[in-house]
Amino acid sequence: MFPDATHRPFPPGADAPAVVLACLGAPEGDLNAVRSLGAQGIRVIVVAEYEQPPSRHSRHCAQFLHVPDFSRHPQRLAKALLGIASECGTAPVVFPTADPDLQALLEVMPQLGERIRPALADAALVARLVDKARFDRLALEHALPVPRTLLIERMAQIEDIVAGAIDFPLIVKPAQPVAWQHPDVEPAVARAKAIVVETPQRLREIARMLAPHGFHIIAQEYVPGGDAEHFTVDVYIGPDGAVRASSCGRKLRHDPPHVGSGSYCENLRLPELETLAAEVLTRIGYRGVANLDFKRHELTGEYKLLEINPRLSQWHILTTRCGLNLPAMAWRDACGLPAAGLPPRRTGLRYINEKNDFRASRQYVREGELSWARYLGSLLRPGTVRQLAPVDDLGPALRLTGAWFATKLGRLMRLGGTRRGRPAPTLPPVSAIFEEAEDPLFKGR
């Protein structure tokens, strides 16, 4: 579809398409970016490293390009973006939506130059934010309100922590987004965004698993408080340094519980937290879209900054539905267009990721923190923004449902053939049709 590009810069213009990157493991971010941009009449091209991302089936996706495994082979991404620029005759505005595709884009940006327009802050600053060890040094330089943090690079440091450098329980997380993803690492650890570690013994176990791979462990002081003490602030800062928009959300349920991404969230007004988020970004000279994660200390009421994501959040569609379309703002600035007026801002809406929240709710119910009656009430609550099945964009949900039925049918036919003592009827492998083996909709993150 997209031929190789000639190596020439393209002039800025208002006709630039928005290219949304979709990597394995985080389908919410790209789907929500496609919906936010497409709702404003912006032409959206999805570039994905797997064949059936949910965003491909959105009515807002104008074109689709499959670039296998581009997060591990960024040159494939570079070639695809050059091809898109050549066909369109202008530099596309590129939106990373998760850490792996963000890092791939950072790697190829120097060679692409003006042939793309990344919807990113300064590349050097972004690189410091995505590496949690470098972010800790940045936080110290600018006196950001982060919990006490240590980078673990050798086993001896484990004993320093056990001796009282940081009190238990504590949080451990990978220094880089995919640093723990190795076949010999316990799956719950390899997939983890963060882990609550209760005992020195568990900390030693995790360190021994990761030692052959260079540790890459960040240990952080645990901020007391339940899951509903986690807040996020979506912010857009224009090229002139002015805060154009900010919106606060609270994570009511997480997937996985206590340490994961928000699966059931609410939008609310917290002016003091939005002001704090803007001050943090101003101190470090940030421009563009950012998502800041905070946790409120349940005893002191102080907000502690956990991380700054230099990209769209996974559930920023809630911010869009509240009247602040951050991807569209970034696209307009990248195209050199004047800022559009903002509609009246709404609050009180909630967001639910139906699949992830059901998975998380089962654990909350087992732990006694949630009842099934309350869970059902959240499903039926008016003013809920649905991730998979919004009434105005049902394509991704229909695709998921079809894939689920095809999977079940294939398994039943294979089982029936085995029980009758003859070879099972042959169907095209479901994984080949629907990419079940790779599709993050079919497995936990």
C-alpha cells in the first residue's frame, strides 16, 4: 500500500494524516487514539505489529498497515513511516500509544527528521522519562514530589534495603518497560508494571530471577492507601509553554488489582492536583501530551508522583468524552493550525474496560473488596464510557465476539473428533485467522 519514500523533507500542512502506532500488549491506547482523532474528522492510519488490533475494526480507521514486530525491529517502523509520507505527500503526525512503540519511535526519529511529525515532547526529555532510573535522577534535579526510590543493580543492595534503606512493603518495577520480559522469569513478574513486595524473602526471589538479565529493578517507597487513592492527570501543554487543557481521573479498580492499569475509573475536578501536575511539567520544560500518575497518602493527604508518561494514557478516551480531546489538540499544533475552542468541560463520567475489569473484579470479590451487586451496578451506571462496546463504534466488539466464537467452535470440533477415536475435523487454525496467540485481547497483560 505504501511504497518506499524518497528521502526529502515535506512541508507542514493541514492535510497530514494521523498515524497511530499499535504494539502488542496494549490495545486500549491505540483504539482510543483512533476514536479521539477520527471523531474530529482527522484521517487516521493504524500501523500495527499484529494483524488484528481492535483499532483496525474501528469505523474511524481509514487505512491499516501491518508491520510485524516493529517494536523489536524499529527499522521496519521507519520504512513504513517513510512509505506513508511518500504516498501522502506530507509528513504524518505520529502518535505512540504504549511504551514499546514509543521506544521504537524514539530510536528511528533521528533518521526520519522532518519526514514525520511525532506527537511527542523533546526526544531527549522523553528518553529520560521512560527510563525509570533516569527519571529518578530527573526528579531529584527538579525536586519533584516522588516517593523515595532506589535503583537496584547488584544483590548487595538488596541487603541494604532489608537493613532499612526503604521500609516494607515496597514497590518494585522494571527500570525500562520491557526489561523483565524474559522466558525464564516468572510470568507474573515478567508482565508486571509494578509489584507490591511484602517481605525481604520475596524481594530476594525477584532479584535472583532478574540477576542474569542485569536486574533493572527500581525499588520505591510504598505510599499507604487503597486502590481508589490512585489518580491520573492528562495534560496538554502547547509549544508556547501554556497549559491548554488538563483533566483529572481516579482509578477505582485496577487490572491487575492494586498495581495495574485503571479498569474502572472516574473523571472528577481536583484543581489542586491539576495545578500540581502543571507545575511538575513546567519545572522540567515539558511540551505536548503527558499523563501523570499520582497516589494520595491516606494519612497525610499528600499527592506523590509515581511516573510521567510522555504519551497518551491508555484510557484517555474518558478525557476526550469530557470535552478535552488531547490527541486532536496535538495534531492541530503539529499541522500549524490555530488552537480550536474547547466545548464546556464535563465531569462525573466513568470509564470501564469491560474485559479487563471483569477479570480484575473476580479478584476484588475474592478479597472481599467488592460484591457482584456493586460490580453489576457499575456496568449499568449512566454516563459510563465503554472501552470495547460504545454504541457509536461497535466494530471492535463485534470482531472480538466473532473471534471468541470461532475459538470455541474450533476447540469443540477438535474435542469431538478425539472422543470418537478419529482425527478431528480440520479447520483453519483460529490463531491464523484471529491471531489468538498474539492478540492482547485474549490474554492478560
